[in-house]
Amino acid sequence: MLHSNRHYEGCGREGPIRCIFVCEFHPTAGPKIICQVPEDYMSKDDFESVSVYIIPKAELFGNVITITVFGFKILGFPTRIDDKKYARNAYYFNLCFVFDAWARSVHYEPIVKKLTDFLIPMEIENTFLSQLTHSRKHQEHLVNMLSQVMNDLNTQKLCVLTGSNVTTHLKVVQLRPDPPPVHDYEVPVLLESYNLYQSDRWDLTTTQLLPYINGVNHVKKISVYSDVDNNLVKSCLQNLVYYGIVSMIPIFQYSNTYAVTPKLRNLAVDKKLQEECILAVSRVEKHPAEFRDIFNFYCNMKHGVTIKDLCVRLNSVQLRIDERNLIQFGMLEGFIRRIYKFPVVLSGTPPNEIPYSKYFTGEFSSDHICCMYEISFQQLQDSVENYPNIVFICK
């Protein structure tokens, strides 16, 4: 059931729910499907081949299980209800979601469990599932319920179910990849206005940091200004990055160099993006910069050309372009990338008179070293000027 070379098990791509079914362990007939939507999506033969895993041994009940077989990925939560009214003093059932084998399903695990918890009281109070085959009304109710869940989750990523005296909300929560580590020399940028984040839901640390996240202060400086432990600041910012509230960019310095990326072509054709860019990078809102000047500024960014060089040559003030905002917007949108400089000792031992020369290994960028020793790049460059065996590698 693989649709293309991009779709393979473990590829991390999301796919729709293909089927939802409920199965039970019948005291005489054994495991069987009692309801599924769409009807007959899971064939009787396929189900019987894997039924021993879907209605598993007692040790696995109350745990999420995932089975990949026959081009399907089956996600379930086998459940046992103990009661003497049942033939074997217990009722065993499993509500299962079915996906394509390649689809990522981990974010549906809480939903399968929550939907199972919704069905349990219905069974306890009205034998809703165990007597399903004897009640046409119950059958129609369950079919409609499962159809609603599958349709709503596939189209809207949320669903609201109302039962007898109970309402449950199902929502697909997107799981993002872990963000990269946050470094002292990086600058956090809020992706929305600061005023939107004045909320009681923030923890104390976040509340202390937010006033200092202005697109200028780097992590180490924020730690000092907010009087919060540096490691705690980095953990907090990493959490904000995970939830898409903050993005990390390099420190702005006029000695920085940048290079354009293929994404710059988006700016050339997207009128709305052009308007956002003009608004973001203009020095004065009433007299905005010309788009052609902004685009030309980006196009001139390349290896060996510093921001200072560009500002002098193109005259950013006369063009009404705020170079700091220009770089920030370009980094956030991916139009440009930072070219880092790494000091390296080519031969011999690092000079003892330079206290930070032990970091001239090619592993530490100039940003890292400058932030650590609270010096400017010009100071770093001047300190190695008389050492021909020390060079800067740009990448």
C-alpha cells in the first residue's frame, strides 16, 4: 500500500485514519470484529491472522499496542472489564485505528485511549458493546459515532462526542521534532507581538524572560538581565522553540557575512510576502523602503562581503532600510543563512598570550568565543593578526 518512494515505514510522514473498528473476545466464537467503518475495510481473513495480537494476553491489556502487517498499521488499546455478569467473569474488547503502514501514528495514541475510556461507561451501564449484535439501535449509534470520529479527525483534527451525561473532546496534537540545543551566543526572536504573550499560563521563568526577548539580546545577556540561571534560560527557550513561539538566530554584528538561499525566489514572486518584508525592514513606516532596493540588498549578500560593506556601498540609510531588521526577517524566512567564521591554528601550538586560543580548533565559531569572553569580533581578529599560522575558516 506504499504510494510512492517517499512513503515507507518509519518515514515520519502523517497519514489519514483509514478505518476504525471495535473487536471483542466472544466466549465461544473467540476474537471477532463487531463494528467497523468503513464496512469490511479489514477483511475477516486479515483480522483472524492478527487477532491474537489485537486481543492479546492479559499482561498487555491496558497498554497501547501497534501492529504493522499486510500494508496496515493497527493502533489499539486492549481493555478488560471485570464483572461476574460476563460468561468468563470479564469482557475483553479493543478499539482500533487503522492507518497505512508508512503513516506516523504516535500522536493518535492518547486519542485511542481516550475514546476507549468513553466507551467503558457505556458498556458498564448499558452493556453497549457486549450486546451490540442484539441491538440495531446500538449498532447504528456506534457506526455513527466511529464515522464522526474518523471524519472529524481526518478533516479538522478534533472531534466532540456526547454520550449519556458525558462529553469528550478528541484532538490530534501535532508532535514536533526535538529542537536543537540553544547556545549562549544565539538570539531568541518572538514570532508574534510581545503583547500577545501576556498570559497567566506562563511559568515563572518564562514570565521573567519574555521582557528581554527583543531580537537583540543573546541568551547569555538575557540570563544576566533576568537574573535567571543560564542553563534554565536555555531550557526555557528550547521549550519555546518547540512550541513555535520563539526562533533562534545568530547575533547581529556588522562584521557578519551571509549568503542567499534558494528560498529567496519566494520573495520575488509572492506579493503578500513582499508587503510583509517592506513593513518589517523599513526604517520609517510612513516612508517605506522600495522593494527592489530590499531585494537587491539580499542579492548582494555573499562570502567575503560584510554587512558593514553592504551598508556603506548601498547606503542603507538613504534607502530607508533597517539592516538589523532586514537580516532578522531574512533569517526567519530562510532567505539567507549566516556564514560562520572558525579560528584555526594550522601548525604549532596555540599562543599562550591569547587566553582563548585553546578554542582555535575549528570546532568553535567566532560568535561562541566572543560571547564566552565578552569581546567583539574586531578584538578577536586583532588579537590573531600577528600570527600567520592562525586563519579563519568560513562555512
